[in-house]
Amino acid sequence: MTFRQTHLLGIESLAPDEITALLDLADSYVDMNRSSTKHSDTLRGLTQINMFFENSTRTQASFEIAGKRLGADVMNMAMQTSSVKKGETLIDTALTLNAMHPDLLVVRHPQSGAVNLLAEKVNCAVLNAGDGRHEHPTQALLDALTIRRAKGRLHRLTVAICGDIAHSRVARSNILLLGKMESRIRLIGPPTLMPAGIDEFGAEVYDDMEKGLNGADVVMMLRLQKERMDGGFIPSEREYYHRFGLDAEKLGHAKPNAIVMHPGPMNRGVEIDGTIADDINRSVIQDQVEMGVAVRMAAMDLLTRRLRPQTEKIPA
């Protein structure tokens, strides 16, 4: 199986064959997670430390379940009460952790580049669970797996990513991944929520939902990241929903079999109508949550294979 990475810090460094290899393995873990026996000994004897400097119920729970199902010893560090709050630097924290000899370090941090810095200071595999506005690689991979299972492919689809593009690491990672897999990417949102240098992203840009969604195979809505906004990016939530919130009328411009996605947590009635979010025929939002566990299991499996005997049985 082709996977040459020692860390998973972003999508940018992954080749298309590595993305495919990870998704193929994740497919096998979906089957395992749906079986009566949800555990394996793949990571038995290995230690996984989860460090979340930002709160994230969904992502942290997913990584914890993934590690435990693979048989790892999983520890969640309470960063809100850690020595970092007492003035310890990120590098000091990394050196302290390194002395404990973990095998996997899962890190979420509000500053872009912080996870990469940690990866330079430790001797274990590091997985980026989201850093600032930079990347969120496992979210893009679970989105890719969700799309592939729903559509049968990733190549040459038209994917519309809608909403707060400027503040979204999810959008950045998805743009990178879908671009590598030769899909057509449309970014839809108000100009105030488009990042600087948007023309370099290799995507089509729209400020009109009807035009942007026309003929789309996938509609990916994004959360308004109010915690990262320091000014008047939108006139009001009501006005935002009127122009850019996904409802039945706007979705009608996409293909009849288009799927609807959202990384969560959702602001119903702001980014998406609750009826659309819950529509079992169009929405794959709950599938995304399920795929998240499988993708994170696959990533941790692949990153630790060099630490394990090559003769051990690995899920087919």
C-alpha cells in the first residue's frame, strides 16, 4: 500500500495515490465499525496522546474512538488546565511529551503552523486535527470518502463549497484534495468571506448561489466562523441566510441527485435549512461523522506501520 508520510500535517504534501490508499483502507474500517466486533489489535502496545488547544467535541471524540478501536492506549490531555496556561511554551510542551515516548500525537491548535512546529520537535507521528486557518486534513479525507461512497468516484465531479471560505481550514484542505483528484471546484460566498489571493486557488468564484450551484454534484456548506471574525463580515444572519443559506429553492439549481454536506457544528437557519440537513435522500452529514472514525483509523494505521512487525494481519 502506497503511503510515504511520517506525519499527516496537511493535504498539500499528499500525492493522489496516497489519498487513494488511505481512502481504500478507510473503506475496510467502515465495514469493521459496522460489524459486531469493532476492535482490532492493530495499535496494541502503542500510545496515542490527544492535545486539543481548541474545543472540538466531534473531532476529539472521533480520534479517541478511532485509537481505542485499534487497541491503542489513548490519553486526552486537558490543555485548558495544562502547563501551557501557566506560561509553558509549545516547544517545552513538545519536549516534555517527547520524553514520554508516545507513538501518535493528535493536535488541534488555534494558530496556523503550530502543529508543524510540534512535528519538528517530537519523534512520533503527528496528526493535524486542525490548525488556525491552515488545514484540517482528516476532515477533507472523510469528506472525500463520503463523496466517493455516495458518487462512486472522486474524479471529475463538480463540487460547490459555500459560505465562510476565508476563515475555513476545512475549505482549504478540501480545495487541495479535490484539486488533486481533478474535480471542478466552485467557491460561493460574499466577497467579504473570500480569502485574499482567491484567484490562486484554482477554483471558480461566485457570489450568487443559483449560478454557483447550477449543475453541482456536491454541495458542501460551511459554518460561519464567528470566533475568527473581528469585524462586520455579514450584515446580519437573517440577510446571510436569505442570500447564502441552503434551502430547497437554491438546492433545486444543483443536479437532482446532488448530495449535501456540512462539517458541523451546523447553525440551522443560518447556513442551512433544517429540513435539508435532515433529508435522508440528499443529506450525507451523518455519513460524514461515521466516515470520520474510519478515516482516522486508517491514518493512524498507515503512520505506524513502520513501528510494527510487517507480518501482522492488517484488515483487507
